[in-house]
Amino acid sequence: MDIDDVNTITVLGAGSMGHGIAEVAALAGFDVRLRDIERAFVEDGYEQIEWSLDKLVEQGQLEPDDASTTLDRVSTHVDLEDAVDDAEVVIEAVPEKMAIKKDVYQDLEAVAPEDAVFATNTSSLSITELSSVTDRPERFCGMHFFNPPVRMDLVEVISGAETTEATAALISDLAVAMDKTPVRVRKDSPGFIVNRVLVPLMNEAAWLVHTDEATIAEVDSTAKYGLGLPMGAFELADQVGIDVGYHVLDYMHEALGDRYRPCPLLESKVEADALGQKTGEGFYDYEDGEGAQVP
Ligand code: 3HC
């Protein structure tokens, strides 16, 4: 299969990454089937796409007519078979847990078209291990987007042990078709490239606060005004989802050793379900839309 054969893309998981990936796929002209396990989740994802497209119109980056055509390309699904029956590519963006993803792939393998290519938006997990539960490890590839997908240019393309060159090339071409810049990751190692750099930064920021060496405001200010990053480490953790960063770290800790031990401050936020923007509170409070620091 090559990129000209791809018309329909199914995105599994309508959370912060899933709906964003569905949006960029629809903006690129693909028919998109957005699927989650509950109607409320998938409707929420659809509304987020609507919100984002409206923002793009407001910012003058998209014509109102193009926003509504884009939205028309997205259908919402709960039934898995229904969501994948005419897909050439399935992009999976379900929670960052090996066991959850493997369950999804087992169910998917049973209903997906035989020649469909599977791409996982995992942030860190082994592509080889995930692909091993399917009958198509050669047509299985990592396709890692960044949050928010509609604004972030990079996509990591990661081959597993059995991914063919044709599959990796197709996924790279798909990223280009979505107006992204693909970077081929040579090694299927935990965290790939970006998260090996980024997640320790978030963790170290959390340790500084946990050990009372700095405040959240101090750490975020230095990142923005000293390091020139677009957001502070805590602001970014809130945007990405504190649980996402925590699960990536936990996996890297298990696979690579103690230097990636997650800070208890991150763990306590996950336990309290204060996960950042998506739950209304993380390191900052978003209930009033302001993003004020949590006392
Ligand atoms: N769609 C449309 N508009 C959006 C949006 C979206 N998804 N998300 C934010 N916006 C809007 C905001 O609401 C705001 O609108 P407003 O001005 O009306 O309030 C506006 O965009 C902000 O845009 P600006 O032009 O003022 O801001 P910037 O140009 O500075 O860009 C940014 C925003 C691109 C998000 C920038 O802050 C940035 O690059 N942040 C870092 C993001 C990052 O590093 N992401 C990677 C995370 S790691 C990851 O995802 C990997 C995972 O595996 C952990």
C-alpha cells in the first residue's frame, strides 16, 4: 500500500492525543473514524475538535467553510468493528499502559481489514512488544505525535523489530500528508528520542519542588525566561497530562533504571486524579479558565 491508497483513517481513543490526531487527519483530507469505548468520551473528543477548529478560524489560520468540511469528515464510533471496517490505517491513541494497549490490539486484530496498517501513538512503549500480539508485526509501526497535534510539527516514526521498510515509509508519508515533519527513530528503546529528553526534565522540576528547593512558579519562570522554552515544565505537564508523563517515567524507570524514578509529587497528582487541563486541575487550576497556580 502507498499513501495514495489511504483514504480512511481510524483513530482509537478520543482523549487529548486521539482527538488531536483525528483533527490533523481530517484537516489533511482523510475520512476519519474516531472511536472510544464510551459514547460520552467520543462525543467529548468530537467537541474538542470543534473547539480547536473554531480557534483556528478565530486565529485566521482556517476558513470557516474549511472548518465545517473538516468536521464533516469525522464520524464518531463506539463499536470497534464499525469503526475499522473500511480503514487503510488505524492509529491507536489509548492510555499509555502496555496491558491496555495489548488488549486493544487483540480486539482490533480480530475485526480490522487484513491489509490495514496499525500505527501506535505510544509515547514510550516497545513497538516490538505491542506488535507481537497482532498477526501483522510487519505492518505495525510507531507514529508518535506531540501535544497539541494541530500545533506541533514533529512526528516520531519508530520501527519495531519486524516492521518493514514499506510500512515505516508509508507512516512517514502519512505524517508528511498531515503537514508534519517525520523523524525516523533508529532504535525501539523506551521513550524513543523526545521523551528521553523531555520527561526527565518534568521529573527533575518535580523533584526540585518536592524537596522544597524551588517553587513551581520559580521553576516555570526559569524554563521560560532562562531556557527559552515555550512553556514551563509544570505548565507542560498539565497540558500533556500528568498521568501521561508519570506512566512514561514509570516505564522508563522499569526498563532503564533508577535515574528515571518518578518523583512522588507526580504520583500524588495521579492518585488525586489532578491530571492537568483535562481534569480542570493539576499543578495549576483551570476551573475558571485562568490557569492559576494551585495553592
Ligand atoms: N487548537 C487550536 N488552538 C489551540 C490549541 C489547539 N489544540 N491549543 C491551544 N490553542 C490556542 C490557545 O487556546 C490560545 O488561544 P487564545 O490566544 O485565544 O487564548 C492560542 O492557541 C495560543 O497560541 P499562541 O500562538 O499564543 O501560543 P504559541 O504560539 O506560543 O503556541 C504552543 C502554543 C504551540 C502550544 C506552545 O505553547 C508550545 O509549543 N508549547 C509546548 C508544547 C510541547 O512541548 N508539546 C510537546 C509535549 S510532549 C508530548 O506531547 C509527548 C508525550 O508523549 C508526552
